[in-house]
Amino acid sequence: MSVCLCREDGMYEGGKTLEARWRISRVDLDALAAVEVSVLWYTEGKGDTDMQVHYFTRFEKDDLHRCGLADEQSLNCLLPATPLSYHGRLIRVKWAVRIRAFTVDGRKFMTEQPFYMVAPGSISNGTQSVVGEQRRRLS
């Protein structure tokens, strides 16, 4: 399974569109029961882990045959304005595109492609950064 973001630097502004491509290869289509594609954020660090799914779609077995799993699939998703990526000493907010595949025999496989959510307008004016313990400039 693979996910390819449309931006090499992996930075996306809040309120803008995330574009990505995904593919599942080296798996017999008849062995798959379903595939889930999601865009989500989660926290890491001290305390409980929070997670929020922003975008979700599930392809059932019939859908997988129709869309042609061997072909690269596209994902377009309008991102919310917040929460922005954050990297602090005690907590981190991370964004990712997640692909989960479920086989007919009950196994699950997952891959994630992380990306940075930065402030709206910051990429175009060159001020993009991930806020945290030390402000990290990403350009």
C-alpha cells in the first residue's frame, strides 16, 4: 500500500484542498473485503490520545472491482482551518492520510502518510511553520 501527496514538502494550508494518490499492490483483489481511506489528526504525548477523522470513505468488495484496484486512485479533500500541526515537548498534533485494507480472512493492514497542516495563507507568503516548543520553519 502506498500514499503519495501532491506536495513534496507535505505542507497544506488549513482551508485548502489536500490532493493525494493511493494504491494497493501485490494483493489479489479477491483477497480483499474492504479498503478504508481517511484523512485524520491525532495527538501524541502526555495524557490521553485524541483522534478526529476529517474525511472517510470505505470501498466494499464490489466497489474495489469497479474502481480497478491495480490503478492509482485519487483523493481530494477540503481541509478544515484547524487544528494546525503542533510539535511541543508534552504534546504533538499530527495529520495523516491513512489507508486500511481488510482481507476476507480477517487480517488488517494499514499505512499512513503524515503531512503538516499550516496556517491559511502561510505557504503563499513564505511564513509556513509548525508551531511548537521551538518554532520550526519548514521551507
